[in-house]
Amino acid sequence: MGKGHVYTAKVLNKDGSIIYDEQEHETWSILYKRQVELVKPRACEQYLKGIELLNFGPDQIPDYREVNKNLNTLTGWGVKPVPALIPADEFFDLLANKKFPVASFIRVPEELDYLEEPDLFHEFFGHCPLLTNKDYCGFMEKFGKLGQKLKGKERMRLFRLFWFTIEFGLIKSQNTHLIYGGGILSSKGETVYSLEPGPIIKELEIIDCLRTPFRIDIMQPLYFSISSFNSLFKLLDGDINAAIKQAIELGDHEALFEKKGKIESQSMSSC
């Protein structure tokens, strides 16, 4: 995992808590303090509001029980501590049942800037604030239920939609773009990179998205932008199976990256 460090998932105590040591809390504090300043002018307002609603702060790693209590009150959602890698079936089942998988470990200080596998900072800071938004949650639940019905290459195609929205999505705000994707918001480098000249930004169109390959170990060369979270939720109202079939028949767009490194098939069980 990551650049060589082997991580061990934390085990829940009988009361549902997880004990973290002083260094782990300090790592959270360092990551939180630097990242929250980066995202303030770049993240969408719904995300920033979500941080406040969940009472996230720099002092210590959030308590899963408190996060669940707050999310349940706001949207009926919750989180479930998991190892970094979970089977695709479990991933979709959790989303379908309004649970977001959250890794139970945090990166070591030597890997502050980059970690290939998702840790709790990625999950809590990147994703959980938007679980306070009902349209965002509606998309996640419906996505999970669709994923439960698919297998193989059809399921992988559907996951591209998750990758380019929930993980690396942008949202249009007046004449600019803001970030809502958790993979961007939890990354020091990509938070800045994604909104600077260089990457391609395209309006999200589902067939186009389903035909776009990606790599998980690079800065994304292409981002898709939505107009609102309501439009994201409504995206799944159509015949997704037909869209997936059409995308497969048309074939992939030419990749905007070298075909090496961590390919997309390795990502579904780690998000």
C-alpha cells in the first residue's frame, strides 16, 4: 500500500469506538489544518457547510459514533469502519443501505502527501461532509442499488461514473468551477491542480463519462463538471443499463495518459 508502508486496519471496541494514539491524532491535525485552508476558496458551499454540520476540527480524529449520529439526523446516512480494501459487492451493498465505507487507519507521517489506498482522512475529510446533502446521498444510494445488479465489465463501467463524480467531480458555480470530489478535496496537490490551467474540464454527459478510462495513481488529466447536485441525482433516472451497453459498443475514448501504473480495475474495491 502507498509507497511501501503496510497498514493494519483498526478493530472496533465493544462500544463501537476506535482508539488512536497521539501520533495518529497529530497526523490528522496536520492534514486537517493544511487542507482546510486549501479547500476554503476551492470547494463547493455544500461541502464547506458539511464540515461545520459534522463539527470536524483539527484537535482529533472524528469519532465514528458521533459522525453516524449527526449524519443519521441530517440525511439518514452513516459510515462503517472497514479495511482499506473491501470487495466490490460489499462496497455497493453498503451504499445501497445508506452506509459509506470509511477506512479505519490513518496514513503515517512519511506518507502525508500521497497514499494510493484510501485512509480515514480521505474518507472523513473528502467524502463525509457531503453526506449531509440529500441529493448527493440520493445519488449514492441509487448508485449502490444499480451496482448490486451488475457484474463484470458492466459494473466497472458504472464505477467510472462514481470515479468522475464522487471521487473527482467538479461543480459549476456561476462562471467558475468548484470541487466536490473527495479524491480531490483530500489531496493537497490535486486540490490546487484541478482548478489551474492544464486539465481538461468537460460538462458531464453519461455516455461520454462511461467511455472515459482512468488511472488511479496520477493527477487526473480530465475532470467532468455538473451543474448541481440535483442534476447529479437525476442522472440515474434514465436507463443506465442501456447507457452502459451503448458505451461498451462504442468503445473507450483514447486515454489521456500512459497505459501503465495503477489501472482502473484496481480501484473499485478501494473507494
